[in-house]
Amino acid sequence: MLESLYTAGTETLDWPQLLICMMVSLAMGVLVAAMHMYRNSYSKNFIVTLAILPLLVQSVIMLVNGNLGTGVAVLGAFSLIRFRSVPGGSREITSIFWAMAVGLATGMGYAGYIVIFSLIVACALLVLYRTPFAEKAKTAERELKVTIPEDLDYPHLFDDLFSVFTHSAKLESVRTTTMGSVYELRYHLVLKDSEQEKALVDEVRVRNGNLPVVLGKAATTKDEL
């Protein structure tokens, strides 16, 4: 079952062997696309691409099987992921690698292997997505902008508050506004509990004389590969 269907290579293929591998590529491509759609945002063009990608990769691998061009073809195909015009998230990259793995396997004739492999991966993803595994904790990264009068000594002004509400707090920048009459401080915070954001803002407002306070999501690109 896990042996290659192309026992004599791809030079003398029978139609039954070819059709089996093509059907497996299409079926597994649809499985990859369906798993990518599960609890995720997507576009129809990307889903169709995922569904058809295994068949395209299979055709390339079958054409160059047994030649030096195999390595060049695989390298060129995988390089498309790195140089895509639109940056992709980690889940998109995973789906593309999975779809290409299907095409590589069926291109070499290992239809039974890739079916078992894909089913195991799909089951594992379903379990991971449906369980609390890797869900975000109550900790959260935030950017805090505080406006204070120029007569306040800002270096340690909020240290006691940060020790209560945050795991870490770093002063990123200081600038003067309103003709130098006030300072605008920008902090990067790691909150202990995201549900205490209002309490933190209220305490800061008491400390800065009810001047403007902005607490927003910190910019991050950790999800991208």
C-alpha cells in the first residue's frame, strides 16, 4: 500500500496508474483547502489554488522523474513560496507546503502514503483547532501613550502602577507637544491580565491629571514566517 505505483518509472505509465494518482492529488488538494477554510479567513482564489496545486506539482515531478531536473524543479517550486508578491501568514504557508507535499508524493507514485499522511495531518489540525491548545492567555501586549504636564518627572512616574498591572513596561519614546508645555510618553507593555486595561487607564489618568491616555494594540508580525 505504501509502495510506489510507478514500479517501472514514469516513462511507461498505464492510464489506471495515472488516473489514480491524479484523483488522489485532487482529493487531497480539496482536503487541504477545506482544512485551510476551517475557522480561518480566506479568499476563493487562494482556496482554488490550494485545491489544484497538488495536481500541478504532480505533473511537473512526473515529467522530470529520474532526471537531474527533479531537484531543480522542486527547488524552483518551493522558491515561489518565499518570493510571493503578497506576504502570507503562517497558516497559509503551512497549507501551501502541505499541498506541495501531496503533489510531490503523487508525482512519485506514493498515493497510499500521502492519503494516510494527509488524513493524519487533518485529524491533528482538527484536534489542535478545537481544543484550548495554544490559545492566547490573558496576558497581552499593548502600546500606551500618556500625555503629562512638563513639570512632572516622568522617568519613574508610573513604575508602581506598572509593577501591579504588567509583567514588563518599556519606555519607547518621549516627545514634547503643544509648544513644549506637555510631554507625550509611549510605552510598550505586557499586561498581566487584559481584563484590567480599564483599571490601568483609570490609575494613569489620576496620575497625569486626566490628560489624554491612549492604550492600543502593539504592532506585531509574529504570525508571519
